[in-house]
Amino acid sequence: MNKQLKLPVGIDSFEEIRKSEFYYVDKTRLVEQLLENWGAVNLFTRPRRFGKTLNMSMLKCFFEIGTDRTLFDGLYIAEKQTLCEQYLGKFPVLFISLKGVDGESFEQASYAFTNIVANEARRFAFLLASDKLTEKDKDEYRALIAMREGIYTMDEKILVTSLQKLSGLLCKHYAKQAILLIDEYDVPLDKAFQNGYYREMVTLLRGIFGNALKSNPFLKFAVLTGCLRVSKESIFTGMNNFKVLSITDPRFDEQFGFTEAEVSQLLTAYHLEEHLPEIKEWYDGYRFGDADVYCPWDVINYVDLLRYDAQAKPQAYWINTSSNALVKRFVDKADKSTRDELERLVAGEQIEKHLRLDLTYDEIDNSIENLWSVLFTTGYLTQAGMTEDGAYKLIIPNAEVREVYKLQIQDWFKRTVFANTEQLELFWQALAKGDAKAVERYLNKTLSNTISLFDIKGQAKDRENSYHLFLAGLLIGNAEWLVRSNREAGDGFADIIVETDDPDAGLVIELKSVSGITELDSACARALQQIHERHYDEYLRDEGREDIWAYGIAFYKKRCRVMAERLEG
């Protein structure tokens, strides 16, 4: 490639990408697979930011009458001449995205839906001049786009039949069945659940989808996308023509997300091949069907940054496009058994779970088991295979998603620990007066009830840093204390130095991480010896603080030992 193409950061219009010289990862084989694996109604469920909307835009451009055929020049599907002669630019296409169906009330959300359908209907204004339609047909079309004072007047009765009617009008005009594309089909349910009008939205969607998708003679086929595979009984009742293509299905497994070959080709195009290892660590790890895939949103964003800064480090792009409320919900609900499983996941291990892949939104919070299922379908967990009895072997996909869990666990820790202000106050008081046993009891109890982020398999220094952050977090909560970490003091750097609210007093704390419980006592002794030998207390004495307690604290997994002694001047 002589000329480097622009990277399509945040662009999900196939036409714009192809016309404006953006790099495109060719996913047009999706067209061929759709036609070969024929389904009257096809539902693709994938996590957010995995190319669903761009693929839907590509399908629209391929099938729609009047399309620009040159958009597909040089792409996989253009080589399939017989298929293109039969399908390229041959059908009326309805394409709506329900991403914007939101509102604090059902009325607001319902109008948002109306607005989306009416705006799509306005694309077909030529129907008013069609000699294939009767005046009654045209009146039905006018009802879909009617406005009063800038507001669409379509009521709910018309809305429920709107997609069916519009497909019928297009079919009559062109004498060809229509293709219906519905992107983000589950967003209205998600928003409704969050805002308290879930039942009303279920009823509305059941009506709209039932009319449009069930035994609709004007429909060639339909494609829907979403994040969750919502229970068929909730909004797709009685549809026997329904094909669900979830993340566990081997069909179409490479058409959403980037394969390693596609990522390598992209990096080669921009002369960034040496960055594949960190891209793999941060953005790979998802398993769709039989394919291992990367998150395209992450890859495109990071490669775009690397083009201008070859030293740039991977960033958390995918996790910053959402509130990650699901993980927060999960961490908040976790009991001791679940917290243990979560620790194993964060440490890179796998756990085994039987999952339900079809849920209604109001079932999600019924049990922690349902939340496991949702975390899997939305990309916060992926599979490393299955057991003989059908359980999924779940793992966290990559370094980026692991950061989501860490952030939510840290937030949970702060809220949980600092909610018990009485116990925390006693802990601070014990520290200030050198009560090593009381300090040890509190730390052991807190460690036992905490979801740990301590990398037991990692290097000793890395584990020590984790314990350091844990303890510093407890100390910083005391607004009257000045807590300094890794401060230059005496002949070295002290782990933690605390200037307490008593102007004559202070604390010097040295931490150790050990690989066995029998080493705790000796590690504490070594920590105290280090404080003496390197004169860490000089920092406090220079501030006029002479009443100083030295602490040696050693950690092993969720156990600790504490030794303290008063330092003489």
C-alpha cells in the first residue's frame, strides 16, 4: 500500500469508509454466508464495539436498490459474480438503529422509537408519486411521516404496524420483497429496565416485531443485532423462523471482530508490526464460535495513536465507552464464594459455570448465576472451552477487561471498608499508639472479607506493591493524617511515612510479601531492621516529630503479621 489510508475511528458508515479513503477490514463474506445459511430472521448477538453497526451498514449498501456498486470494488464479495448479479442492488431495504430509543418515561422512549421509524420512512418519499400504489396506500404512508408543529403524529397503533406497512408499500412499489435491518434491537429493553417501564416496552416491541417479522409476506429476510440474546418468549413469541447466532455459534464467527490475520495485515499497512504482542495482550482473547478475535474498536484506536506516537502504551478504549455498570452490579452482589471465584479470574485462572444465554432483563438480578451469563454475553468474560457436562470454562479476555474488574473491585473496597467508620477509627487509633495486635486483627479481617487484587503468582515486588496500595488506601482515608508513599528518607526510600494529627508523632511502615505463611515473623523482623539500618525515621525527626512508631508488616495471600516498636531518638 503506497498511500496510507485514514483509520475509521468512530465511523460506522460503510459508504463513508469506502468513499472517503478509510481503511476497511473486509467483512463482506458476511453477505455470502447470510445467503448460504439462509434464515428468514437472523439475530446476531455480540458485545458492543465489535462492528455490528458497520456490518449492518454494509448489508444495506449491498442489497439496496440504487446502491453505488463501486463501493464493493476490490472486496471479497465482488469476486462472487453470480451472487452479485442476483443480489447486489436488487432489493428495497429498511434500516433502523434502536440505539436512540431512550427516555425517563415510556412516553419519551415510545416517541423516540416513532421518530426513528418516521425518519426512515421519509427516505422513501417517492412512494407518494408511485403509480403502483393506490390512494389508500399513500394515505397509509402519509400516516407514517405526518407531522404537526415539527412533531411526528404517528400514534402507538400505527407504530406497532409501521415496519410491516412500510415493507408492504416498498414491496408493492418495486414488486420485490423488502429486507429489514434492525440494529441494537435490545437497547430499548435495557433503557426501559433502568427507568422502570420495562413491561410497557416489552409489549410495544412484541407488537412491532411480531407484525414485522412473523409471517410478513412482504419480507425477503431480516437481520437484527444486539448485545444480549433476550428470551424469545419475551418479545419474539411464536416466531418459528428465528435463527439466533450468538457468540457461541461457529457460523459467522469471524465476521464480527478482527482475526489475528486481519490485525497483522492492518499493522503491516502502517509499518507497526512490532506492536502485535502488546495489542494481543490488551485487546485479543475473545472467543466467538471457533474463532479467536480482537476487539476492533480498541485495535483501530490504538493503531491510530501509534501512527503519531510510536512509544504510546495501550489504553483502555473499550471500557471507557460504557459505565461498566454490569461489572459494578456483579461485584456489589458477590458473596464470599463468588468473591473467591472473582479473585481467581483476576489472577488469570478459569472458572466453570453453567450459563443461561437467553434471559429477560428483569431476570438478570434474580441470581448471581444470571449475572455470570450476562458478563459472558457482553464480553466481560469469554470461554476457554467447555466441560463434558456443558459448563463453560470462563476467563477474563485480556488486560483491558481485567482493568475493569480491578477498578470496580477497588471502588467496592472503598465503599465497603469506609462504610464501617467505627472499626476504621479504631484501626487508626491502634496504629497511632503502637498496638500491633489490634492492627493485625483488623488487617486480617479486612483481607479475609476483601476481593483481593494480589497477584499471588507474580513477582514478590509486584505483590508487595499490591499490598502497599491496599494499606495506603486505608491510611489515606484519615483526613487528619498526611500519608506519603515511597518517600526518600534517611539512607533510602521508606514504603509509607505518616505524619499523624499529633504534631509530635509519626509512623514509619515497611512492608514485605512472602511466599509462605511460616515466613511472616522473620519478614516482619527484617522490615523493622531495615527501618533501623536506613534511618527512615530521620524524615519525621527533621519535621520535629520525636514520638515515632515503626511497623514491620508482612503479607502472605490474605494473612498478615504485624510487629511494632517505638523508635528512640
